[in-house]
Amino acid sequence: MKVDTSALAQPQVQPSGPETPKTPPKEMAHGTLAPDVYHRSGEQGQTPTYSRPVVIGEGQVLLETAEETLKRVGEAHSQLYAGSDMFHAANKMVEHYDDFMGMLELTDPMLAEKNWRFSVDEQGLMKVSGDLSEDEIMTLETKLNNNRELVKYANEVKEAFLKYTEMERGPSGTSSYWGKYDVNEDNFADIIDMKSLMEERVESKSYKVTEGINLSVLDFVDNVAEQLKSKAEVAFADEPYNYVHDGA
């Protein structure tokens, strides 16, 4: 999978005096952002290079050098899109989720087959929603929250998502990728369905056994991207400038 970080690899500047309207250079005035696309490709290309002049005018302060921007964005993208902390926490959830669903299928098979979702609320507890009665929701939430390991890893997924989308936005507070969406402690459970993420399994049994990987990284990332696109508000999008991206 190749995630284009070009739209983020820029030095960050902000006015030190009274805020003035941000006007792009004339040659960039008609630029547009690249589409919000997540590619299903396992190919890892060479690290791209970026070219954009650092212009520090009167009344402006450099917040971040180009090198610092590349390092920050590279770490954020590695964690979010390349199978690092967030993915590994979700991968560890799978075993505990499977145990939970196996027991539920034995004790209440009709409930197990119903259309429902779960996520992590602002208090770090499992929250259930879907086509269920209040009693069914209470039953599932009680059972899920009693599974301490499942709750632990679900919270790690949430914490990693929030941490690295904030890192992706950086000093400018904007992003072209997942960081552009308004997802926070309070609304995470309304946007990210973890039950859906648990279904993105690898197809190769040998890979699962030898590598200990239960989920497909590419399908996992695509799933999160689709959930964000369909349920989250875009609140922190980058301004429409053009960037020179060599080696794409």
C-alpha cells in the first residue's frame, strides 16, 4: 500500500502578529488537492522527495522545518496506514473477540446473528448499538465489558487513532488524510465500528499461523477510511495549494 504524503510534507508557518488572510502565491492560486484515495496496493515505493520553498515573510514565524515535517508525517503515516500500533492492537483483539462470539453463539445464537456494532465510548467502555432492544444492548455491553483483554485492546486502537491523527495534523492543525476528520474522545464510538474491523481477516491460513497476523492490513485500512468518509465530518482539511511531488 502506498500512501501519498506529499500534501503534508511542508514547513509549518503561522503569523506572529495580527492574523492576516492567507493568500497563496499567484502560481498556486488555482491549485487543487489530490483526491482522498486509499490504494489497495502492497507495493512500497521509494520515499518521495518534496520541493516547496520556505518563505518566511515579515510577521511570520517558522513552526516546523521541512525535515521535521517529513519526520512527523512519516511516523504518523507509518502508525496509521502501514500496520503499526493501531493495527497491531486490533490484531490482538481478534482472539478475544472470537472467544466472545463463540460463547455468545452457544448461549444466545439469535442475538449473535443480529445486526449490531460495538466501539469505545468517552469513558473507555464498550458501547453497543444496532437493531437491538434495550435489554439486548445491556446484555451485550455487560458481556463485552467483562472481557478485560478485549476492552484493553479496543482502547489501544482508539488511543492510537486519536494520537496519530493529531500528529498528522501537526502545528498547522490540518491534514489531507484521516487527520482532516473531526474524530475525538466523545464521538469516536459514533464513527468507528470495531465489530466491522474484526471481520477484515487474512485469507492465507499459513500466513496467519507463521506471522501471527489475523487481520488484513490493507482491508483494515480501507475499512477505517470508508467509515470516516461516510460518518465523520471534514473539519481540518488542508488549504488548496499545489505541491511539487517528484518520483510519484
